[in-house]
Amino acid sequence: MIRVVLDTNILVSALINRHGAPRQILRAWQEGKFELVTSLPLLHELDRVLHYTRIQRKYELGDDDIYAYLTLLGSQGTVVPALPQVSRVSRDPTDDKFLSCALVGGAQFVVSGDQDLLELVTFAEIRLTTARDFLTELLLGVSD
């Protein structure tokens, strides 16, 4: 089964937009079509972003909603141990934690909407791709 790291922007979009590619990816994961790989630093970043006042207000997200989502991801996904530091790979060094998580977790894909990551195309045989492109490949039966 393929292993995938989903960037924070994909996980936020999956929660707040019921009709986009990120939500379809989340559903595919819940249906067992791939294994989600994450880490505590990635879950902490997601928690921080979902607690932005503007996001909570606009999308009517309460603390219980956020807790339930993080619990789902943390309990049903594969949470890798502490992430090693990778030497600056992305234009934005704060994005390197996604690459590190993918390396440690043996992921084949990092799905992101972040151009700093997407411009890499590949990293250590890990493909960096958009939600739409990943969804298309997943529906076509991509496997490891």
C-alpha cells in the first residue's frame, strides 16, 4: 500500500471544503486506499493553524471539531517518531519537516499546495504532487 504525507494546507482544505480534491483524498484514506503518514510536529502545526481565529470563525470550527479531526488523523494514521533534520532542501526551510516525515515514514508521496515544495518535483525518490494530480493517480491505481 502506498504511503502518503499530506501537507497542512491539504489537511485544512479537506476539513473546511467538502467538495474539493483534498476532501476526496481524505475519504480515500478513510476507505483504506492509502496509508497516511504524519508526525507530532505536523499534527501540532495543523492544530495551530486550525486554531487561527479567522479560520475558526469563518468555518465555524469549535475546539471539539478540531480535537476530533486531530484524533482521527493521529489514531488512524501512522505517526512516525521524532524527525531528523534534513539539510535545507526547500526554499522555505519550515517545509522540510514534510520531507523528513516522508523519509522516516517510507512515504512515496508528499501531497501539497505549497509551491516551495512542489517545485522540487521529487526528493529522495518521493514524489511531490498537488492534490488534484495525486487524486488522479490514486484513481488510476497507483501502487508502490
